[in-house]
Amino acid sequence: MTTVETGTPTAAVPRDAAPADRPPRRETGVANVFSHGFLLLWAAMTILPLAWMLLSSLKSNGEIIADPWGLPEALRFDNWARAWTNAHIGRFFFNSLVVVTGSLTLTMLLGATAAYVFARYEFRGRQVVYYLFVGGMMFPVFLALVPLFFVVRSVGLLGTWPGLILVYTAYSLPFTVFFLTAFFRTLPTSVAEAAMIDGCGHFRLFFRVMLPMARPGLISVGIFNFLSHWNQFLLPQVLIPGDGPNRMLAQGLSSLAVSQGYAGDYAQLFAGLTIAVLPVLVVYVAFQRQIQAGLTAGQLK
Amino acid sequence: MRHGRLPLILCFLLPPLAIYGIFVLSPYLQAFQISTTDWLGYSAQADQVGLANFRTLLHDGYVWNALKNNAILLVVVPVVTIALGLFFASMLTMGGRKGRAGVTGVRGTAVYRLVYFFPQVLSVVIIALLWKEIYSPTSGLLNGALRAVGLASPPAWLGDPRFAFWCVLAVMVWSNVGFYVVLFGAAMQAIPRDIYEAVLLDGASRATMLRKITIPLLWDTIQVAWIYLAIAALDGFILVQLMTNGGPNFSSDVIGLRMYDTSFGSENKFGYASAIGVAMFFLTLSVAVLALRTARRDRIEYS
């Protein structure tokens, strides 16, 4: 996982900033060994659990119980096959993918349109509607859980993907709108005015001019939303109850863990976890710069 | 120019507002109403009981026990996570060899960031299940290591009421530190280098530099981090539910799990569960306000 080397951000520091004749410091060597030790320790603490998970997914159950630190004698990929078919991890993975694709598309579309109106159009009551909308960020999802269950049931969407997609979207909108409104406000008005003078309509202006200009903001908030939808556990747990085949990946993994407790099939659980982690790891390594920027921008609202 | 303005506003605003109203606003409002009833779930029968649920809440030993754990999380998780985050971030941005290159990070900064941040993109469910296995008394990574260094009977961790809660807390810190390393690192990059170089020339040590320069300049970011971690600590539900389910003997219970159990778990007391939810809401709100108030300082702008 350390193969992708991107430019060190600190490399941007002007190298000529320090006077060349500064005397060398004696604390530096000791402090460096000390601090590097801690950095390495934490890196090991992060990698070790994941490496262990991967290794254990390739061991037999006997090997896992006998020696947690031991290496597998043979690479048992049949654990993965078992998790994929018997525990339906493959199907749950596909379910999550479909739902998140839907919810992310809907969130971005509705979030961008609402934010654009809030940022660019004056109308009576705009402030009130905006704060009502964005105020949703302040409330813990917990508070809504019980009534939400009955709202979704009463519109006939309990246990369905469209229900989940709408709920994911609804709870992501406040932050998305907040973030994108701020972003649309920073875009120059002159481009929009020029387009209008050239006879561009309001709708065309949005889809052809403003939306492409807002791309960086859309990407940041999109990554943020993707991860929060993909990792959602509480909402599907309540809104797709039971143990049907249309559950999300997180639910599938947690019931795999429960059944592992009875059946003692450790290897299958580790294989299931590994299957769930690997795609995330690949995407993360490929887009780490955007993901880190997107998530940290998301928190600094 | 005004032609087409109103259709756009309506088209763009009404669908999101409708979804938001139905699935967010109305449940929140209903929650407050349900919290004053004795609704027992799937029957329509519900009587107004006024504030009776809240009175029960005040004398509910399980709720207080859970709240105590949340209070510990609220203090320990932000302090430890922010301290570690600041320490690692300052190492990565300016812990490097001084002398010829001014203030730089250690070697391999990008790799460290890549590794540290990774738990942040993992689902909490995966983290919880993985660590549950790591803590497993017989087949776990931790006890495997302890036995290897000669400890004959290492503790059962999640099965031991003395340790279970702290084990969950450690996982919470583990999964969060990387994010704050990156967050603080980004904020530190924004601090002008010449400030550090001036201080270094004046002979300040690394610790003084962190305490007198970095932390005051990063105060806004630290404050935000504190609020987020505090809110995360008030939740903590998924980790606890999947790792210990509040046990053994409620030793690792948290308020979120109390509420979930009361409504969708062992009982269906929706009225009472909503009362717990309302109490949680005010708690979260006061924590956020308190954090903002006590942490307020003058903002420093670089010019």
C-alpha cells in the first residue's frame, strides 16, 4: 500500500529560506530517532490489524485458533469463495453499490440545484428557508430514528432500496447544500452575466455554465457523501429490517460475524471483511489526495 | 432577463425541500411529540403522559450508567486523539532534520499520511468486527502477542467488565487519529514558515514551538476537531453494539445503544426511547455550545 508516492507537500517549502551558516543542532539527532520511532509505531499499529485480517482470511480455521500470529501453510482462497457465495457478501456488495449510486446521484443533483438557488437568486424568505434547511446538520440522526421508521413505512418504502436512497439523500442534503451554497457564492458573476446577455436561459446557464464551474466543490462534497453513504449502518439496520437478500454490505458483514460466533468459521469472517476492505483500499490509494482533501474540507464547515 | 426565473427556483427548490421535509423535518418534530407519550410500538395505542418519560429517565440507573460512559468518552477521546494528532502532524510537517533546509517534515511524510488516514475511509462496521477479533481471548492478535512474550493467562478484554469499555475507547481513538493528523497537517502547512524560522533562530525548542506557536495558531481547527470528536463520543453506538453490545453486565453501555435497545432491540418502548433521544439532542447541543464558548479566542489572521 506504500507504492504510490505522491509529492511530499512539504517539498513546497522554499528550500533557501534558512541561512546556510546556521550551526547544526545537537538535539536533532536524538529527537529524530525518538519521533520517527513513534511515527513508525503508529504506522505499524494501523497496518498490522489489516495485514492480520488479510493473512487470516487465507488460513484454515484450525490455524487461526492455534496460532494467531502464524503464517498460513497454504493460501486458502476457498475462504473467500465461501464468504462470497455462502455468506452472500458478493450480493450485499452489489446491493450497496446500487443504493449508493442512486443516493449519491440524487444527493448531488438536488443538493447542487438547491444550493444554486440559495446562492444566486433573491426571493422573499430565502434566509429562513436556507437556515431551516441547513439546520438539519445540527440534529443527531438518533433523534429521528423512531418516527423515521414509521414515516418510511407509511409511504410504503420500508425494506426497499428507493426508501433507503431517499432517506440517505434527505440526511445528506443539509451539509451538501451548505457546502455548495458557499461554493457557488465564490464563483464569479461576470461569466453568468455574459452568458445571459448572449441569450442563455436560466436552466441552460445552470447546467452548461455554473455546474461545470463548480466541479471542484462537487467532487469534494461528492467524496464526502460517497463515504458516508457507503459506510452507513444505522439507517439500513432500521429501514431494511429482517435478514432478506436486499440488505446492505454493512448489515451482511455484521450478520456474518454473528453466525461466525455460532459456527466458528473465523476464516469466512476474515475473508468477508477482506473482500469489503480491498475495493475501498484500491480506490483510496488511487484517489488519496482528493479523498483527504474532500473529507477534511467536509469537516471544516 | 426575469423570464424563466420563477420556474427555475420552483423546479430547483421544491424537490429537495419536499424530501427534506418528509424524511428529516417531520421525524424530528414527531420525535418531540412521541417523547411525551407512552407509545409501545406497533399498536396505534398511545396516551399522552406529559413529562412522565423524562421523570422515569432521571431515575433510570441504566441510562445514568450509559451516560457515565459517554461522559468518559467525551473527555478522554478528544483529548487523546487531538494530542496524538497534533504530535504526529507536527512531526510530519516540521519534525525533519533542521540545519540545511529550514523547517521541513520527516522523510516519508506522504507515506505516513497515506497509512494513518486509511482507517477513516473504512466502515465503522468493518473496524468494529476486525477489532473484536483482535481482542478475542483465544484466537486474537493481542493475546497471541501477549502469550508469545510469556504472559500465561492474558485477560479476556471484551469479555472482562474491567477492560471492555476501555478497549472500545481505544478503537475509537485508533480510527480517528489519522484523520486529525491530516487535518492538523493541512492547517500547519498554512502557517508561514518564517514564523518558525524566526523562533528557531531565537533558540526555541521543538516543544516550545508546538506549545507557543503551533497550538495558538491552530486554535480554530482544534476547536472544530474537539466538537466533532465530542459528538462522535456521544454517539459511539455502532462500535459498542458490534463489539460488546454494551456488556459485559452493561460495563460498556452508551446512551445511543440504550435508545436503540429500548426502541428496536429488546423492547419497543417508542415513547421512552424518543425521550432518551430528545435528552441526547439537548446534551449534544449543549456540548457543542459549551465547546464553542469556552474555546473562543481571538482569531489570528496571517497577513
